[in-house]
Amino acid sequence: MELLKLPERPNWRDRARDLGFNFADMYGEPYWDEGHVWRFTMGQIEGCIEDPCTELHALCREAVGRIIGSEALMVRMGLPRAQWDFIADSWARAEPELYGRFDLAFDGTGPAKLLEYNADTPTSLYESSAFQWLWLEDQIKAGVLPEAADQFNGIHEALVERFAAICAPGQDLHFAAMKDSPEDYGTVETLGWAAREAGLGAHYTDLQSIGLTADGQFADSEDRVIGALFKLYPWEDLFADDFAQYLASSGCRFIEPPWKALLSNKAILPMLWQMFPDHPNLLPAYFVGEEGAGLEHGHVEKPIFSREGAGIRIVQNGAVIEASDVADYDAHPRIRQAYHPLPQFEGWRPVLGAWMVGEACVGLGVRSDRSRITQNLSRFQPHVILD
Amino acid sequence: MKRSGHVALAILGAAAFGLAGCQETATDAASFPDLDSCLKAATQDGWFTADDCRTTFAEAELLHDETAPRYDSAALCEEQHGEGNCQPDASAGPAGGGGGSIFMPLMMGYLLGSALSGGRPVAQPVFGRAGGGYSTPAGTGISRLGASGKVPTEAFAKAPVTKGQPAMTRATVAQRGGFGTTGAGRSTSTGG
């Protein structure tokens, strides 16, 4: 694993604009950064990322089954009791998962360590599956990279296959995201394209425009009943919204299924550590107040629900050495995870986003930051496999 | 190779979902008033075979039953679909709670479309339109049965189910805005 400096494609901003990738710059900072490129060997990709993540997902499924079977464990997940049956039923019915993203710390040598699992609403899908792919094709054509250069990126094809496998032919699927978030919309439309390619009917609606019919079903902005809904909106937030009481009785099928609320939840980290202690890809993790071995060199304290690094504090020798300044999540219960510093490559600290589709790991996207906590100002830097 | 052979590259903005099918792909289509006329037109090496005629006709009949518009009076139905072009909804028995009968247009033929991605052909039922011509449940118009040509693939997306619903094509929305308030209070994107 190394950080390469490669010439940017002279026209990449035009390409981004033409394709509608309008969040290549965000908050006045560059987000897409193809001047820095992560190089992996095939052995690193397959042995350190692909296979371990497929295994981690299997462990997560095992943990879900255990938590759902235990009231004592369900209590720890911080989800409203009124939704427990809804969650458990979706697991009992074996409602299939669509996608997710493991965030990993990896320096090219030791085992990759799981930082957290974005199992419910992972974004950065467009830049991972499409724009990164185009970058590689362009750079091979331009002779910047050799013909043999490859990328761990079967995301699009895997999504098409997955949609075809988990939906009926021609089934209508609604896609909802929060209004006015181009980043979220990019992820939702990437999924919509895959659904269409799988022969499904894909329809978009703003999440806020969803209505409740007289029969208690959900309907889109044009009053059409929603039979199946992909929502790029966290389960724990849906559970707190006014329409939460209608979720179970609406007859709507949700993607991700409700049981994913247990995985996109940092309470899963201590659960996993308890079930699979000393697993090479896991870091020691505990609920606050129940700390055990492995936190001696410092810990990261995280609210059980948070996105984009929000609400995280890094503590070493009893002192806070870095904290994110977004306090939106401070009301949630917290966990502590052993502090595993991200490796540094010329000041860049990469977090590897390993994409899961169904139960398999199918691709990689790398976001890097100059600070210790990867937040939504980090940069997306493409990767290449070159042996 | 560890990467996809192709990917979908464009983000089109908020209108993309409605338009993508139409803009991106048109598919071969042919309409028939009945199964027999489809069978006569089918060829072994064409894009549909006699077997495709039979399976898609059965599918179209099923879709008609599930998704054809419903009306609460014969007069209203005929107003939309032409005189003599309506029938009572057999699935909504007189004991069906709501009291009055439900009416729906007669299936007058079907629209056959070539497969979207290498699968077998797909079909939609068609019924009469007041003022002439025909329509699928989702609203794709056809001027005459027996014609063939290109149709957006979107025309073969299934229309919302109307069977068992109150007699109107769309649901009555009682309230909106019950989702999104929790996430909207935050300063960052909802994804992660």
C-alpha cells in the first residue's frame, strides 16, 4: 500500500460537471482528489480487505440473531421498544440486505481493523462505483497507468445482480433521500440506475414528501402507493419521526431492512467484541462504564448513533487529544473503542471504505483526511491495484 | 479483473428517475387486439415467439386485473374509456364492504415489448380511451392496435396496484411530512 502522486486528468472537472457529479467540491474544499492515488497489491485487496469483510459481515449477521433473541441485549441497542417486533419480524422473515460499507484502518501490513459499519445509509457510492471507475479507465487510456492496472470495484455489477435477486421482475421500487442534499442524491441515483438495469421500476421521492394514505400505506409525492422503499435515512431517525407508528402496519417493504438498525449502530462494536474477542479485524470495544482490557493505550468514545465522525472524542492518558465539533449526537449512549491511530502517508490519514453488496465484499473507496477523525470534509482519493 | 465491465455514470438530478428510462432506451414494441393476432405475427427468429405471445398475454391479463383503473360508477368509467368499454370489477363482490359496485375498463388488447436486458419480452394490457385510441394502466398511449414501433422501456414498468383499493387510481393522502424531521435537525448529511 502506498500513496502515489499522479497527474490529474486535465478535463476531470468538465467530466464531473457533464456527469452531474456536482459535489466534487464540497463546502468550498475539493472533495474528489485524483492527484493522490492509493496503490494496493492484489494480495492486500483479497487477503486483507475482501475476505475479512465478507467474514465480518457474517459475524455481524450472527450478532444480529443473538441480539434479537435476547431482551437484555436489545435494551443496549438504544432503539425504541415499540419497534422491536418490527425489527425482529424483518429478521425472522429473512428480509435481504442490499448494501453497506465497512470503515477500516489499514496500513498495508497488519490486519485491517474495523472502525465501524455503515450498514444502513452509506454514502460516497457514486464516487466509489462510477467516478473512480471512470478515472481508472481514463488514466489507462491516457497511458498514465498501465493496461494491467485494476481496481477493486465490482460495485455496480453486484448491485444490479443483487436488485434482481431480491426483487420480483418489474417490481416498482421507490428511492427516498432528504431533499437538497446532492451527496445523498448521488448515492440514491446510483442505486436507481442499478435497479433499472435489473429490470425494476425505479421512482424517486423526497423523504419529506412521503404521505400517509387513508389506509395507512405510504404514498409518494404524486400520491402513488409505495410498495417498496429504499430510504437513505437512518432507521433510528425513522423510528423517532412522526410516521414511525405506521412503519410496521404500512405493508411497505423497506430496504435496508429494519434489522440493519442493529448494525449501523455503534453498540454493535462492543457486542462483536464480546462474541468474538481477539478477532484480528476487531478492536476492543465496551459500553461506557463497562470498560475492560485493551483500552490502555487510549480509546475513542463514540455515540452509538452518529454519522460522518460526528460526536467522536479521542482520549489518550486521560486527556482528550481530538474531538469533532459537531454535537448533534451528544444525547445518545456512548461506547469506547480502543484507539487505533490511522496510518499516515505524507500527512494523509486514509480510512478504507469496503463496500458490501448482499453478503459479499465487492469494492473499495478511500477517504482521507489530514485530521484524526474522518468527517464530511475528507477527500475521496481513487485507488488502483498494481502488483 | 476486480472491476465492473461497465457502470452507469451520469447523475441527472431530481428528474432523472422519471426520465432515465425514456431518454436512455427505447425498446421494440408491438400491440395486438388478442392472442391470435400475436401468434400470427410471431416468428422463431424475431424478438418474440409464439410462446412469448402466450406467456405475456397471460401476464397482461393479470396486470389488467391488478392495475387497471377502478371507478365507482359505470358512467364515470365510460366517460374515461368510451361507451361500452367498461365492465364491473369481478373481484369487488357486492359484499365488498364499500356498498356500491366498482367498474373498470375492458382489456382490449396488449402491448408487447422486447426484453430490457436479455430476458424474455414483457407486456402491458391496453384498454380504450375516451375520444379514441388506447392506453396502458400507467398511461402509455397507442393510436391503433396491430401497430409496431419503438416505445420507451418505462412504458413496461408496472402501474400501481388498484385491485382491492378504493375506487380511484391513486390513493387518498391523509397527511404528509411525517418523515425527515429527526434527520433535518442535524448539520451533516444523513448518510455516512
